[in-house]
Amino acid sequence: MKLPELRGILQYVTRFRDKIFVIAIDGQILGSENFANILLDIAVLRSLNIKVVLVHGAGMQIEQAAFEQGIKVSNIDGTGVVDEKTLQLSINVAIRLTNEIMEGLTQVDLRAAYANCVIAHPVGILHGVDYQYSGKIERVDTKILELFLNQEIVPVIPPLGFDGEGRTFRVNSDLVAMEIAEALHAAKIIFLSPYEGLVLDGQRIGHLVAPELAELLKKQKPNLPRGLYSKLEHAAQACLYGVPRVHLLNGNINEALLAEIFSNGGVGTMVYSNEYEQIRRLYKKDIRAVMSLIQQSVRSEELVRRTRAEIAADIDDYWVLEIDRHIAGCVAMHPYPEQKMAELGCLYVSRSNENQGLGRKMMSFIENLARQRGYSKLIALSTQAFVYLQQKGGFTETGPEILPPARRAKYESSGRNSRILIKNLAPTPIAAVAH
């Protein structure tokens, strides 16, 4: 591991110390070859003083057991009608899985305990249908969970709930994870399932804000697998209820859990409830980080070389895109007030954050900023990214005569032979840019 990577990890270690993570493991992942590695990753989290609550599903195992025993079940995920036979099978399977998880945690030197903490009551009758033993969570007994966590014990929670009369109900594990995270004021929910996260048009969505996800789900519900939709729906709800971050990861990928938690790019989809991503002004303390960020592109001549002194002299022209307090991109807008023109420059997104639409977001930011300041044209000079600027930014190629005199002299003396691009900015009023 490189020293900069280690330093990057350390910033998260201090931030997450003594925080609570609710890890929800899908039944399919419990039966995967990677489950043993997940237990090792949980041991790593515990060694860093991160408190962990484990919630597990059982749908796949219930379906398997029903097939083997010749039982016709009424529902496997706890969201539909649960008859008596289905309930009894669900109890048997869930308790067996809980025991297996605790055995696995013991093998990685962690103490674990079954937590009977979900207080539930019947879903009742919906649209004239009696849901029988399907449960709705009334509350979570946080005292028992806090007792375990304070004693460095990992609580393991099956998808079952109990009422005051001793009756058992089948509940959905995604719902259990959400309710427990809200009750414990957890810092994160992490869903480990067979899904990569939210993938649209073949591209994984790295992160998005909860209200945006809620709107997207209204349109995408028919196109998403039922299990993935459930996790995304509960992720959006959890954030609206006060859980800061919810992550959806492919539990079949080794070290996905650690890679998601201890990197700003991540490997799944993260849903967040507060300002996780922002574009802000460059500060003097950021110059070193920006120079380190763009150095590879400078070497490959994608970006023009800039010295620290040059950036400091024009610091008001520069902006950075910050993700979870980590600089992940930069961009500049150099003004030419006499020509009512501005130049888009130094546009760069870190490799770990590529293919998430961040470059377009920064271009849009600079466009809005230029309009706000009364400029009618935006220019850009590029040796290698001109196709991207044309396809994603709407720029068109032009000649050097469009450049302001000082900029043209600099262009001609550089020897870079950059393509010159221009975009006319519509004069329609644009909402103010939030600084």
C-alpha cells in the first residue's frame, strides 16, 4: 500500500471511531464463498473501534428449505402474506442462520450475541387481504443493543419480530436494518447483496442524494430487480429519517466493504442525506492537493503545467469539487471582461471518481457562474479532451482569432497547438450559484 493511500485511510479511521455501522447481509451473500472474507472485514472494523450491528436476511435459504421439505411458502422476503407454515419455516431457517453467523464471528475472535430487539405487531388487513404473520415494526429495544455494543459484543439480528404476548412475526430484513439504524442514530447502513449498487444504462451511480433517489425510483421501479428496489427504497427512507449515509455493495466482491468505507470513490452506490458533495472556492491550503491531483495529466500533456505561484496568483479563478471533505476534482474560470468572455480551464476529475458525471457538473457550474457575471461566451483550449468538451459540454471548434489578444499571444507561444472551442451562453437568467 502506498503512503498517500494509507494517509487517506487514516482520515476515515479517526472520523468513524466509536460510530455505529448497521451491516445488512442478504441471504444470498450468507451462502456465498465471500462470506468468510466479510467476517474478516468486520473484524477489521471492530479493531478500529467501529461498533457493528449485523442484520441478516433469509429469503434464499427459506426458499431452499421449502423446496427440500416440499412445503409451499406464501412469501419469502417478509413483505407479503405469511401463513403459519411459512412462519415456522422462516423461524427455523432464521435462527439457524443467526447461529451460523455467530459461529463465524467467533472464529475471527469477535464476541457476538443474538439480539431479540425488534418489537413488532401484525401488518393486519390490507386491501381486504389478511397478511397473517407478516410483521410491522413497532419499535426497537435500543437498551439491549447499547448494552451489547458497550461490552464490545456484535449483536446479530434475524428478520423476525416479537410482540408483548410472545408471538413471532416475519419482518423484512431491509426494514429491520433501517429501523435499527434510525433508533441507534447509526452513522451508516451497509447493504451487502448480489447487486453492484444502482446501475443505469450500464453505468454504476456512485452516489446521489436521498430526495433525488426517491424521485428516480418512481420512474425506474419497473426496471429494477425487486430486491434491489427494496434496498434503494429503504436507503432513501433511512436518509430522510436521519441516517447520514447508506451504501449498497456487491457482497460477492472481496474487500468491497473496506474499499467502500475507506475511499472517497467507493465501489458501490452511496445514498446520503446531507451535503456530501460540493463545489467551492480553492483555498491556499488546497494548492498542494490540487497540484498532486493533476500531476499525472500534466505529465501526459492533457493539462498545461501550472506552478504553485501561478495558481496562488489567480486563486480566485479556481474551484474544487469536494466529496466527503476530500478534493476529487478541480476547474478554473479565467475572466476576460472586456470581451465579455471567460475561459474554462484546468478541468480534472480524479481517477477514482471518473464516470460519475462530475466533469459535466463542474462544466455546468462554470457556465452558470459565467452567465451570472455577465459573460456571453465560454472558451476552452484542449489537446486531448476536445471531443469530451464537444459531446458533453456542447462546445464547437473555432479558430485562434476568437481569443483575446493576451490569450492569443500565450497560445501561439506555448507550442501546444491546442484545439480552440467556444460555447455561446444563452442570456436567459440562471439561478444564482451557491458558494
